Amino acid sequence: MEVDPRLYEQISVNDNDIHNIVMSYLVHNCFKETVESFIACTGMKQPSDHLEDMEKRKRIYQFALEGNALKAIELTEELAANLLEKNKDLHFDLLSLHFVELVCSRKCTEALEFAQMKLTPFGKEQKYVEKLEDFMALLAYEEPEKSPMFHLLSLEYRQHVADSLNRAILAHANHPTYTAMERLIQQTTVVRQCLNQEHGKDGPPPFSLKDFLRS
Amino acid sequence: MGGVGDNEPASKRMKLSSEELRHLSNGSTLKEPIVGSSRNLMAQPLQSEGGEEVVGSKGIIKKVEFVRIIAKALYSLGYIKSGAHLEEESGIALHSSLVNVFMKQILEGDWDGSVVTLNNIGLTDEMTLKSACFLILEQKFFEFLDEEKVMDALKTLRTEISPLCINDSRVRELSLFIVSPSRCFSIRSPKQDTSRARSRTKLLEKLQKLLPPTDIVPERRLEHLVEQALVLQRDACMFHNSLYKEMSLYADHQCARDQIPSYALQILQAHTDEIWSLQFSHNGKYLASSSNDCSTIIWEVDANGVSLKHKLSGHQKPISSVSWSPNDHQLLTCGVEEVVRRWDVSSGECLHVYKKAGLGMVSCGWSPDGKWIFSGVNDKSISMWELDGKELECWKGQRTLKISDLEITSDGKQIISICRETEILLLDREAKVERFIEEDETITSFSLSRDNRFLLVNLLNQEIHLWSIEGDPKLVSKYRGHKRTRFIIRSCFGGLEEAYIASGSEDSLVYIWHRGTGELIEALPGHSGAVNCVSWNPANPHMLASASDDRTIRIWGLNNLSAKQKDTHGNGIHRCNGST
């Protein structure tokens, strides 16, 4: 059951909707200059105080990605007062980034002290104990990159934490935490999956973005 | 020094060559047997095939090993001087000097030294070596934490423990202890000299278990070997039926036959027809018998013997089974395809009658908490009631046959019943899982062991089968010898730790087998009709009861008791009839 491309012709898509989709993507990822030129080109209404906050959010994201968690935490506190209090998981993840930095620069004593002061208080709740163990285990190895926990030192991990922070800040300001574009792609994929499961071989194949863009 | 004593009389002194004298003085073990008169007083050292010396008549005990475990036993008993003398006199060292140094280093806390020594001992298995090092360094780590030397502990962890590359999960746990030392204090006692010594001793014990026994002789090895022998002797003893029989090392354990109840102490006559079912209460203080004469009798068991307590009448049909409540205060009786009655034991009153309209019950039983009863019904289902008569549950389907046994395990989880002629159903009430015991011949009755792990199944072909019912049912033993052709004959577990199987038989004898070996130990004559059922007193391994078509119950016991009564009653058999 391949969908007939001609069916697409019958659905009209509003220009404004498209602009909003693009804008939400740009705003989410803090592409400030692009947002400004996009607004100029399309004549869209400027989103209220997005721009200033976007700049701050961008800096916070960058610091987190670099591993400079303390700076990221400081700026977050400025931007969104009790956000970290309400998101303990996130707070722990950010602090752990700093811990990882100290471990990577082989500052063991500092790392130990930092952990004792900042991380162990989380250990009172059972759900953090395992995470705490994961990070403390890094201290046990002279070459943490070769330890079983090496993934905690990776760029992917920092990206994951930075993304979570970004979403949390957006949520705090009552903005959507996911871009419309992301959601649309996810939606299509899920719908295709359902149809595929129901109709088996007769149904449409699973959604592939790559194929779609090529066609 | 392991050779000729200087204070022996001159006539006995051996003439030794200077060569041999030199060997003797430096304490090496003599390899060649020295022939001579005084030597016959000492054990002749034999040679095993491997060239090592052996002791014992079978030539399988290596002398070096034997002496070493004796030395170890002497030290454990606290006889330090004797242990040292033995090592000196025999020339056989309990531990090599390296091992002695190693043990000393552990107890003194010389960790680095002990690791070096360990490497020098020359263990063949690298994993063992690493595990042992891990244990030693772990102790070093914890002792640093005890002294609050956190950075030293961290250094040990990083530079010594992690590089061993074993036991990553333990490394994780250790790293957590660094940040929260309080966690490990809750497990270990705070620093004190005595507890430090104790934990080092514990470490040594762990290491002893880890290292090969040839290097370090395991603790209490001699005691373990002796206990093994004693247990084997006890298990092989077929007549072992008394608790007070202690085991001695001086002679192999073997009970005489006299511990098995095989003398008829009493004959109880009160029923007026065949007796079909017999059951001691759990506490052994009462005996219930039920009969074709539609009555059940509760007998009381005390120091003077067994006497009639109550005769329970009320059923209109012969009674097929009885069941004692878990606390023995009440009794259930079931009439053949009739009703189930609940009786109070002390007053003899009937407390309740359980019936189902249009149907008849075939068997009955109690829940382990005594709060509800269950019964097989002749429509093949099993019903469950609260004591006051409210029906709780009913399992339908092929659950029981017309007349069949019904049991529930003492944890309340499994219901056991004969569901088909050749099949027993084990129904797990909670998990709703069914397991089956399948036989080739028709099953007539069964009996559950006290520990719920075994089932004794009586078959049409005159065999009794013992099944293990933990996990998948497995046939364990078969018992033969008794006769069963037309009627239902029951058997039971009994004796000390249920080590015996007893059964009735159509040839009027009571059969007793040793459970473990399957050997027939006794076939007791006395009854004049088929013996239908037996029950062994759970509280007294020396009392067995049997009931027969000849309308009597016989109480069997040990010879000593009947010898006493032989003075008071002519033939030594105490008869008791229903009149009080």
C-alpha cells in the first residue's frame, strides 16, 4: 500500500505554519542571527523577548557542552531561578560533569572533595546511589578513559546533559521543549510503524527520512 | 630426631651405618624400611605407587598429608607445643617456611611484604594469585579508611587494586566507600586493636580457603573427615531410631534391631467392624481410628498406654478418612460419599456438618492455619469451606476419583489428590500450576512426608513408590514384600527423621522398611485379618499403630516396655476394650 504521491496535492499547507515550524527549530537551537534574518525575509512577527533569552540559553548550552558545568549552573541560576532545585536529576548530572572534568585533569584530591561536598548529599535517596557509584568508580582508575565507565567522559554524554538542560530551561519559560519539526518526523515514523504492524506486508514500509528526502 | 632413642636398652639398639646416621641427624624422613626387632613396634612405612609413603591398611593415605592434618588439629585444639613437637619429630613441616612468613605478615599487617611473599610461593593459577592479592589490598584499603587516611586509601585503590583488573564491581563498591566512609563503618566495627586483629584473622581464613590446600592446610580438616565418616555410618545404620544414641569414635556405629517398635504392647478392641483409617495427632497425644461401623474413636496416648477417650457417632455411612486440625483440638471425619463432620476433641461434640446438596464427600483435610477445610467431592471436584460452613472455592475438573486421598502441604500452597487412576495431581493454589505424578499401575492411596518433600504412593501391583515432589516429581525408591490384591492398604512415613516406611498388608502382617536402603526390616505378625492402615506416632519414634479387618488396633513398641509388663500381665500384651 504505497501512498499515491498525487494524494499529497490535495492537502494544502499554510505558509505561516511552515514559517512557524522553521522558527521553532531555530529558536530551540539558539540560532540567533538566522532567526533575525528569517524574520526580516518573511516579515514574520518578532517573538517577544526570545532573542535575549536565546543568547543566554546558547551560552549556557555551550558551557555545558564544553564541560564547564559550574559556569553553566551559575548562568542557569541567573536565568531561571529555582530550576535546578526542581530538577534534581539534572542538577546531579551537571555537577557530575564538573566532577568528570576534575577527574580528567587528574585533580584527584579536588575531585574527591567536590564529590564529598556536592554529590554525596544526593546519595541519601536510593535512586542516586547507583549513579554515584558509577562516577566514584572513575576515581578508582589511574586512566579513567580505560575504565568500564569511560562513556561518562564522552562528548555524547555531555551533549545529552546539555540537551536536557536546554529543554528544562525552555520548559521553565513555558515554551515547547521539542521542536515542531522533530515532532512531525517522530509522528510520521510512529504512524507508519503502526500501519506496518497492522497490515503486515500489505501496509506501507517503515518511514525512512533519508528515502523521503531523496524522492 | 625421628630415629633411634638414646635411652633405649642397648640390646635393642640398631647398628646403623654412618650414612644412615647422618640422614637421621639432619631430620630428613627415612625412605627405606629399616628391618629390625625394635622397628616392628612402629608402623612399617609402606610405599605407594607414586613412591610416597602411605599409612593405613588400604595404602591410600599419604603419610605426609596425614601428619600435616594431625599437626593442624593439634594447633586448633590449642596444643601448640605438641604441634611443634610433632613437626619436629616427624620432620614434616605443617607449612613451608615461606607460608609461615606469609601468615605472620598478614597478621602483622605487612601488606606489601605479604604480596611479595605470595608471589614467591609460586602459585600455578594466576587467577588465584590475583584474587589473593585483591583480598590483601582490600584489607590495606579498609585499614587506611579506619585511620581516616583517605588519600592513602585512594592511592591504594588506584595504583594497586584497579590494575589487577579483576572484580570491577567490587572496585565500584570500594570507590563509593571513599566518599562515604560511614557506609563501610556500618558494616565494619570502628577501629580498635582487638577488632583489627580479628579482621586480620578473618582475612587469613579467607586466604587459607583461597590458596591450594597443599600450601596451606585447610582449617578443621581432620574434624571434617571424621564427621564425614560418622555421618556415613549413621546413614548406613538401618535400625537407627533413637535420638540418644550418640556416636562414638571407638567403634563403627551400628544400632541393634531393638530400637524398632516390633512388640505388640496393646490390643485395642472397640470397633464393631473393619477399621479403615488410623491417624495419630500431630502432637502424638491422640490416635483417631475410623471404621466400617460408621464410628470414629479418639484414643488418648499417655505414659500408661493408649485408652479410649471418645466414641464419635453420627455418620450414617462408613468413614473413609479422618484429619486432625493443625493444633490437634479438632478432628474432621468423612463418610463415604456422605458428609464431612467436624468434632471437638476434648468434648467429643460434633461442631459442624459440611454437605453439598445432591453430592457426597469422599475425603477431607485442614488448611495449615486451621481456618478452613477442604474436601473431595464425588463429582470429581475439590471444595473449600470456612469453618462455619461458608463455601470459599471450588476446583472443578478431573480433580479426584470416587474414593481418594487428599492432602495439603503444611505451607498451604499445594493440594495433592489422585485425579486419575494412574495419576496424582499436585495443584499449586496460588500459581495455579499443576504438576503430575504418573505411574504405570493404578494408585490406591498416598501419604505425604512431614517435610512436604516426599510422597509415598501405594500401587495396585503391591509396590510402594517413594517420590520426591520438590521441583519435577522424581521416583526415588520402591518398597516390596507386602500383599495387596483387593483392598485399599495404606502406608506411612515414621520413626526418627521419618527414616522408615510402614505399611499394612492383606496377609495380616505389618511391614516396615528402612527408607534409605529399601530393605525390609520387619514383618510383624499378630493381626488376624488384613491390616488396612498404619500410623507411626510423630512424637514418639518407638510407637506404631496398626488397624485391621479383625476390628482391632495394635500398638507396637519396644521390647523393654513389654518386659516390664510381663510381670503384671500374663502374656505381656495389654488388652484394652471400649469399656472404661
